[in-house]
Amino acid sequence: MADVVALIDDLFFQAKVIETAKQLGINLRICGTPDAFLAEIGEHPPGLIVVDLNARSQPLEAVERLPAAAREIPVVAFLSHVQTDLAAKARAAGCQEVIPRSLFTQNLATILARSKSQTS
């Protein structure tokens, strides 16, 4: 079971998230498609969900399709700081926290570590 399930399709950014999770001892599952993302969450609910709102695979729709049981899981989404309309849509779709990519990157370890307190 993953502590964190992430919908990220950028391979370079995936590597950064994977390495940070490994250093923290966090069990991470990165999904590149909404179907894999939703299946993973449905089968093994994590302590934290992370979503790249700039993924090419309709990430906002994936958040909207989260099963009812997953609505209690914190969702942290990140995007370009200029995408204020997308940020508002993400909050309306169920993302509890929507932050610029730069802030997400800067606080990556702290954000991922939250999954441990959610699953404890």
C-alpha cells in the first residue's frame, strides 16, 4: 500500500518526487494516467494524493472522479503560478491545497511527510 499516490506524467519531475520519497522512507506510487491513478486509489487508499494539474491526461477530471471513500484523503495539487482559473477549478473539484509548482518543489519533503501522519 502506498503512503502517497501521485498523478504526474512529467518524467523528470517524477524522478525528483521518487527520490525525495525514497529519502523519507515514504511508499510512493506514481501514476501517469487517470485510469491507473483512480484504480490505485480505489484498491489501496493512500494517506495523501498529489496531482500535477499540468499533466497532459486531464488531471482535473481525475480528481472529480475520485471515489466517495477517497474524498477524506488530502489532495495537494500543483500548477503554474499564473493559472489562477485552473486553481479555482481544482479547489472546486476537491483539492484541499493548490500551490504553485515552485512552492511544491521547495516544500516537497514536508508535503510528502504529511502522508505518514495521515496513515498513522
